[in-house]
Amino acid sequence: MDLKEIQNLIKFVSNSGVAEVKLETGDIKITIRTTLEGNTPDITYVQQAPMQHAMPAAPATTAHVVPSAPVVPSEESSKYITIKSPMIGTFYRKPSPDKPVFIEVGSSIGKGDVLCVVEAMKLFNEIESEVSGKIVKILVDDMSPVEFDQPLFLVDPS
């Protein structure tokens, strides 16, 4: 299942009015939960089934990673929308090393515009904007590891 199929599935579920959908195909498990008010995806994650290794591996944990310091919105940043990482991986601002960055601070973005790429398990996933507005701040350095739900960008929707 590729990224476009997953994105289409998310859009279909969000428009259908269903609260939660679980899908298992081969070694991929997908769960999509939507809120009832706006029917926008609340939590989306893709989980690869564990692979058998010849060497003993460290035990896997299912606990969610909690940031060391909670993000407290200041009055100044409370008017901005935070775009968060939908997955764990490596954050890239460019589609490839020889290409220009997707966006800069001050760039105007529209719904569906590609903002960055998050690489997870050798798959490069384009992260698209769910909102329109202007990029106020980029919160992550290029080629940095990111966690699920980690803030990536601040967007001024006005």
C-alpha cells in the first residue's frame, strides 16, 4: 500500500462519518480515527509488523513518546495553527539534496501543498498541508529526527 492509497483512504474515512476504521493487509496495519464534529482525521498511524531478526533485538515497546517539555502556547502563538508530524521518521525540507526547499518562512501555502518529507523505513512520505495560510515558523531543522505528533510548522491562517 503506497502513500497515495493511504491518503485516499483517510479522505474517504473522514468524509464517510465513520468514527474509526482498522485495516490489515499483509504486514501493514492501519487505524484511522476521526472526530465526530468536523470529520477530520484525529489520529492516523501505519504500523509495520515486526520482522524476525537473526540477532536478538531489544524488546519493542508500545508506549507513546512524550516530549520532555510540554508545548505551552503563548498569547502570540495561540493564533497560529500547528502542523504536526503524522509519523516517526527523519524530517527533510527538500525532495532531494539537489532540489530547493519546499517552503520558507513567509511562504503562502494552500490546502494540499507539500510542506516537507518525512522518511520512515526508507519510504519518503510527502507531508501535505491541511490548512491555507502563511508559514510563520519552521520548528524542526532539516535532516532531524521527528516523533509522532511533534510540531513541525506554525501557520498563520489569516
